[in-house]
Amino acid sequence: MLSRGVQYMLLATFVFAIMNVAVKWVDHIPAIEVIFFRSIVSLIMSGVVLRSQKVPLFGNNKKVLIMRGVAGSLGLILFFTTIQRIPLASAVTLMFLSPIFTAILGIWIVKESVRWLQWVFFAISFGGIMVIQGFDERISPIMALIGVGAAFFSGVAYNMIRKLKTSEHPLVIVFYFPLVTLPVTIIYLLFDWVTPRGSDWLILMLVGVLTQIAQYFMTKAYQSEELAKVANIQFIGILYALGFGWVLFDESFDFMTYLGMTMVLVGVILNVAYKQGVLKKKN
């Protein structure tokens, strides 16, 4: 039977996939503006639940909570940008580097070890990114770099969640994201605002609700299991992205791009298998 943490991450991954579709659907609206609406919804939903449960809004470890909020905000801004500017599956594949950054950064942040064989798996995934960027002309070097940056900051955020494992309520951790993000997005939108029209309003609100649900279960997953075990479950998202991209956005890829995506997944899956003891640790 699947552990509770794994179940949480499987649910979070599916909800995130639906949210990604909603973000791409409003690609005429700047990514930061989408995040602004998402943050309003998250702030309200988190605040109401925390108040009803009589949980202090601002938590105990404010320094780490703020660091999680800043890193999460940067990661999401960069990720939403790639979703809107390159094929959905490519954006999601680039984000798959986040479990790798999570594991690497975890060496220093939460003192979790990474063995030499895992570095080989990491190299396979990074090689896949290079193949994708090199053979898909829709992905410029700048967009590839933005995608890698999104994964890096997400890795930082996930490690901060791990550090808060025993000290904070999951919704307090989620609450700090909009708390940090809103001031930044408001300043930006003073100079670059695009008025939503028609169904845009509904989709923007949907992004907020879906992200709130997914963030909650993702946070529960990271608090319940070892980082590397649950972080890599997110690779299932590529299947959703490929399917939604093909059906809804008429996206397709050539053989080399599929090969690059496969390399990313192979590296991630091998690392999962290694951490779970499926592969013998003879090193």
C-alpha cells in the first residue's frame, strides 16, 4: 500500500496538472498578473481556514517561512512564464529538475546525503534538458534558462518546507507564499496591467483554487516523507502535460525532443528507485 506521503504527492501532481492548463489558457495575461490573482485566492482561503482552526497566522519560524515564500514566489513566476511561452510538456519537463535541485541543495540545507551514483542520474536528466533545448527551436536558450531557474528556486522552497516539518501547520507554510508574493506583484502590475476579459476572471480564480489545493497536499507530502522519495513522484506530470498539450493546444514534438524528455524522466526515476532501495547501493 502506498504511504500517506506518496498519496498526498500523487493527488497534488494531478491538481497541479489541471492548474497548468488553466495558466496556459490565459497566456495573453502576464505570468505575474496570473500569480497576483492566485495569491489573492490563496491568502483568503488559507487565512479563513487558519482562523477557523485557531492556528496563529504567522507561525513560529518566521525567517524560514519568509525564505520559503521568497523562493516559492521566484520559482512560480519563472515556471508560469515558461508555461505561457513554450510547449506545456517542455515547461513541465524543465520543472522536473526541481527534485534534482531539491536533493542537491538538501545536502547543505537539511543534511541529507547524496551518493555518487545519484550524481550520474542527475547528469542524465541535465543531459536531457540540453537535448530538448538543442532540438526544439521553440525553446530559446533564455527560456531554457528560465525553466532551470524555476526548478532551482523550487528546490530551495521544498527544502525550506522540510526544515519546517515539525514546527509549522501546513497551511501556515502555504499562507506565507501569497503573503510574500502579493507586495512584489502589486508593484509590478502598477506598470504593466492587462485587464482580464470574459471567462479570464473565472480561469484566474480557478488557478488560485487549484493551486491552493495542490500546495496543501504537496506540503503535507514533504512533511510526511523523505525529500527525495516524494519529490520525484512529480514525474507523472509529464504524462498529463503531453496529453493535455496534444488534445487542448495541438502540441507535438519530434523524436529528439521526446528522447530528451525520456532522459530527464530516466534520471529522475532511477534516483527514486535508488532512494527507495530498489537499486542495490553497492557504492
